Amino acid sequence: MKTGKISEVILKRSVLKLLKNSGTKQKNTPVISLDAGRLKFDDNTDLLFATASMQGNQPGLIESVFHRAVNNIYAKGGEPIALSVALTLRSYADEQELKGYSKELNRLSTLYSIPVLSGETMVGAAVTQNTVTIHATGKVSKQTDTMDRQESTEDSIKEYQIVMSKYIGLSATKLLIESQEEKLKERLTESFLAGGKKFGELLSIQKEMEISKDFDIICAHDVSEGGIFAALWEVGDSLQCGLDISLDSILLRQETIEVCEALDLNPYLLYSGGCALFVTKQGEALIEALAEKGIEASVIGKTTNTTDRIVRKEDEIRYLEPFKGDEIYKGLYD
């Protein structure tokens, strides 16, 4: 199997198919298209659960995994309330490296007011890459149904607009610059790379999710591993619909373009923490509301009542596929 998250085919066949939740109070069972699991807590509140994990030795590893876990909660319309962290260090790591991770985790926990309540730290035998795993717990009001409306898809969803916020590849660009900085300096200036290192400021989707609550959103999704193409497939899978996407409407930062060209990576299959997708009939109004708060967004396509999930670039058409792997691992380890 490839490095990183396992493919959708294997995940369905060897994991999800074998998980049984009968007799519990869960509101949904694990499926590909859900950002977080949901469990009944009381008459007014449900609990949300999400997990994110990643290997690497880059300084931004904690930041990337933190945002991926809490963004999964935000994407379900929830509020993160607690974190649990597991850290496995490479066998030759020193205590200063551990302190660096702890300081960064404390910074993020304080910044977003999400306490770390439990965790485990260990050194792995013959391990060459650190592994960070963060479990996020959140809460959501039972009145917050806009992010959980898969049941409405029996009705026609033809030509709902698909809006993306911010840009694809933000999280991956920062991690790749940290990992491959010397190689990238052969083609790109230090000042240009410094701009990509600041992408950590853009990785939370908290603000756009808050803004989106004022609109009729039938589906929201956090774009993460597998990139924008994987996320779009998951939206289509969730809504059981077709998609018609314009490649030229997908937002990219120049730093991401240059890093991908230097490392021969496809930005549309690249880890994209910080980007979110919204399915709505109020696309232009949502974009205006996001712009007022300094968040760039774009209508990148629409849903269709077909089985085809296509991406257009001028007269060329390609078909979306289920997640098979993420380009970031080619850049980090190859």
C-alpha cells in the first residue's frame, strides 16, 4: 500500500465494511464522506469526533494535523471542545524536538481555546519519521442541521453551486517548503518561499464555517488529504449526485504552483488543509459575505442529476476518481 491514508477502495473493503455500531446512540456510522462521527449526548446536543494523523519531521507537522482534526469538527457545523494527542517520536529524536512540538501544540490550543485533555508520548523502535495523531471532540446543537442534510438528496439537487473557500494546497505547500527548502532554493528565492511558510495563518476554516451558517448549505466539506479532486468526489458520494467542475475556477496561490512545478507534483491531488467546500444555491451571496471578512472564494462548479463527475478545462474533460493517494508524500519522501 502507498504511504499516507489508504485508498478509498481498501478503506471500504477492509475497514468500514467490518465496523459495526449496532446498539449505540450514534447518529451516523463511519463513511468516506463524513468529516466527523456524530453521537447523541442529550436532548439538545450531539457530540462530534474526528481524528487526524500524519508522519514527518517538519516543524509544521503539529500545526497541520491540529487544523485537520478541528476543521473536521467545524465542517460539521460544530465547536471543538477538547483534544487528545498521541505522539510517537523517531528513535533518535531528542528532548528539544519534543519541547518544540509541545510549545506549538500549546500555542494552537491557546489560540483556538481548545484544551488538550489527554494524550500519550512515546519513542518508537527503528522509527525514522515522527507520527502525530490528534483526536478532536466537538459539540453541535441538534438545531444545526445545515451540515447534515444528506437525507434531503432524494429531492432533485440539480445545479446547486459548489463554492470553495481560500486556496488548494495551502497546508502541503508549507510542509513541502519546510521539508525541501534547500532543493527549492535552487529555483525559488528565499523571500518567495517565506511567503509559503506563512500559510499556517490560513489553515483554519472556523471563520468561513461561521459565515456559512447564515446561508442554506446542503453540504459542507473540509478539503484535506487527496486534495480538491478527492474532496469533490467525496461531496458527490455524500449527495449521490454528479458534478460539473471548472478547473480554471479552482483557486491556487502562486507559491503552490511554483513548489509543485519544482517537485513535479499535481496540485489538484495535494493535501489542502485550510480549504472548504460548500454546496448551495446562494453561491454568489456566500462569496460576497466571505469577501467582506477577507476570505477569497469561488464558484467552481455545480451538482448534476447524472452519475458523471467531471472536470472541464476549455474543451477537455477528465473524470474524477475516488481517493487513491496524496501527492504530498512524493514530495516529502521521494
